[in-house]
Amino acid sequence: MAMTDPIADMLTRLRNANTAYHETVAMPSSSVKARIAEILQKEGYIAGYKVTDNQEGFGKTLAGVLQADAFTWAAVAWQAWGNTLFGYAAWGWLLARHPASVITPMALLVPVFGMGASAWLLAEPLPDWKWVAAALVMTGLSLNVLWPHWRASRVVKDVEGERSH
């Protein structure tokens, strides 16, 4: 996606970082942005700023690959192989036992578990909007799972009520 307004992009990144309680924010730099950051710092809107190497693209990717240690490569291997293998195995096991219409909506739990795990393991904040989003997902899944059972019990009660009359 092309960026058409770099100043608006800078201010949006600053606002989003502030909203998410991030201590730092990274963005492409320019002399105009550096001057704006200087003014924002002088006026007390930001604590400070630092312009670093603006290298992007293949050079930055290559530098990251060359600086990766064994732990980084183990994490990449786990993400690429371990999680994929686990995901396909779990998906296949579930589909062998349940219809796809029952299993597929449960994929909506992935971001809920991701938010919970990041809050628990990484101490990331859980603002109100994340709680609301998780509640909406859980409500939707509950309706999806429980509605057919509720309807079936209502039909049975209606049939039994007609027999007693």
C-alpha cells in the first residue's frame, strides 16, 4: 500500500503507539519528520526521538538474517514447522470427528487466545476495546454452538405440551 501523506502517517503512528501504551514507535524518517519530532519534543508532546539508520528493503533483511542467533532460528523453525504441523494435525483430527460447520467457527478463538496469551506471558495491556471484542466473539460462538440445542429443546417441549392436551 502506497503512503500518500507521510506526515499524517507519522502522526497516526504516534497516536496509535500512545493508545497502545507503547514506549517507542518506529517509522521511516525524513528531515521534515525529524523537524516535526523536534517541535513535538520541545512542546512536551513526546519525551524524545532518535533518527536511526533508515536502511530498508533487502539490505535490512540481510542484516537481520546475518545477526540472527540460534534462539532466533529455533523460533523461526518452530513457527514454520512446529506450529504448522500441530495446526494441520489438530485440524485433521477435529474434522475426522466433527462436521466442518462445527469446527470452522472455533477458528475465531485464535485471536482471543492470542490476546490472552500476550497479556499473560508478555504483560501486554488489555484495553477495554479488546475485552469488548473478546466478549463479542465469545457471544457469537456461544450463540452458534448453543442455539441449535436450545431450538431442539424448545421443539421437544412444544411436542410434549401438545401430547398432554
